[in-house]
Amino acid sequence: MKIAVAMSGGVDSSVAAQILKNQNHDICGITAVFFDDKDKDIIEQNIEDAKAICDFIDIKHHVIDLREKFDTRVMSSFCGQYLEGKTPNPCMNCNAVMKFPELIHFAESLGYEKLATGHYSKIIHQDRYFIAKGPALQKDQSYFLAFLNQEILSKIIFPLGDFEKDQVRQIASDFNLHTAERSDSQEICFIPDDDYIAFIEEYSSSIPSDGDIVNSEGKILGKHKGIHRYTIGQRRGMGISAEKPLYVTDINGEKNQITAGYKEELTKNSLKAVNINYMKTLDCNDLQVQMMTRSTQRPFKAHLEDNSTYITAHFNEPQSGISPGQGAVFYDDEGHILAAGVIESSL
């Protein structure tokens, strides 16, 4: 099979390429440039590492410049949602509207049938395509892949889906891949030092003004410094003295208003998710599921109501930190993604 491998210059994509090469597939490597890093050396090093691996295993290497599209579809969207008081997950958005569709299109233009990546998840086809958690649960990336549609899922391969991270590094070492000990990337790729606020303020032409901080009854407690500086569950940075610690419990973009409350006010019993992407099933109504609302969260149980335009998830036990803009991903007990949606509100 002719397979293009998305090559980041890291150990995971390097091993994915090596595995496919060992299986006698006709493969090439593709490295995408998504944004202008302030440290130009990082981008150049990633390209050089990816090309070196391709040269080492004797396959062609291609570079594609996606900076303009990434700016519009990912960075602009990320900042826009933050300025509206939401907390988006740019990686979920990027995978669905940018990385996979663009790399698949480029691979096909080169004559390749499939795109492979170094993700630690599995793709299963049973009437429909769906993502399943792999054995490396601490490295599992299924949450970030939950908005991939059926067309994309039919064209991608995850060679590392059945591997643990230690096994991947051992394979890299066994084949003398120079990326074997390279550290994993962390945080959001386009935000230097994970400083959301500085990035949003530098990128955006207009920044939210100061506004009111109120309690759940609407009483003004103080002033905030712009809603983009706050996220649900945040404790520090409000500058308000109280008998007990105060947390951000709600962000209202239309009113330019932050609501602050005590820790118990963070807990919610349900949420509404919109923009549903169905994977394993086309109907989630009356299902008992395991779900996640953050990538690092342990799954929790919920009962779903599905009216085909949105899903309401009723939690078996109250949950905290439910943030509009984040993804709500619904799994069955086998770790298969049933569907996913964007959190519109907590209830």
C-alpha cells in the first residue's frame, strides 16, 4: 500500500514510519509547517530531524507550508473563542479542520492512498469507523481525535495503536533512529511557554476591556482585567478578598462579566453539547456512557439524551470544571468513541 507518514521530527512518527517500512509498504514522509515559531531553530530542527529519518530508512521526504491556513482556521478561531469567554481546545479543532484533511489532501496529490501518524490510539471499522483507546492509557490521544469524520477516518492509519511508549522508544533504539531519546512535545504547539494571555493579546487586534466580577446573585464583587484572562475553576487573579477562596464559576462574553463563587458552586449535574460528531453510533439517546470533558480527566459515567441536534449528558455524580468551548467525548465501556460534541453550557 502507498502510505504517507506525517513526520514531526519526533520519536513517535519516526517509529511509525519504520514499522510501515518493515511491512514493505511504499511510504514517504511529510512534514508540515503550521506556524512561525519565534525560535526559528525549532522549526528548522524538526524538519531536519524528519528528513534525516526519511534518509536513514530510504524514503522520500516532503515539506508542506500550511501557515496561512493554520492562522485562519486554528489560531484565529482559538483567540476568537477565548475573547468570547469560552475555553476552546485548539488541538481537537486542528485535527478535524486542519491537520488531517490538509495532509490527506497533500498525500493524495502525491499518489498515496493513506496517511499514517504516530498517535497512540486505534481505528476500528465495524460498519462505521471509530477511534478506540490504545493500551498506553497515559499516552492515549483519542480525546483529541474525537471530531474526525468518517471520510478522514477511512483514510488514516495509526501504526502505534497497540504499543506502549516504552516499546516505541525501544523500537527506535533497536533500529538506531536518532530520535529515540527525543523528549515529547508538551502544551499547545503555537503558544510560547504556554502563555495564553500574552499570545491572545499579541495576536488579536481588539482585547476585551475590564468588566464586573459578580456573585451568583448578581452582586458586584470587583473588576476583572478582561475575560480572556480567566477560565472556569480559576482561583487566582481576581483580586477579591473573601472569607473562603473564590473561583471563577461562569464567564459571560456578551455581558463582559465574570461570576465568582465558592468551590461547591463549580459542581454541575449535566451539560449540553452541540456540533455533534458521531463515530461508532448515529444515535446516543438513552445510553449510559463513560465521558470526558478534558484531555487529562479520568472518565466518568453519564446518561445521554440525544435529540440529533444536541446531546444532554446527565452525570451520575456531580462534576466540576465544565467549560464551554471544550470537547465532551462519549465512550462505551470498551473505550470506543461513540460521539463527541462541543460543550455549549453546563446545567
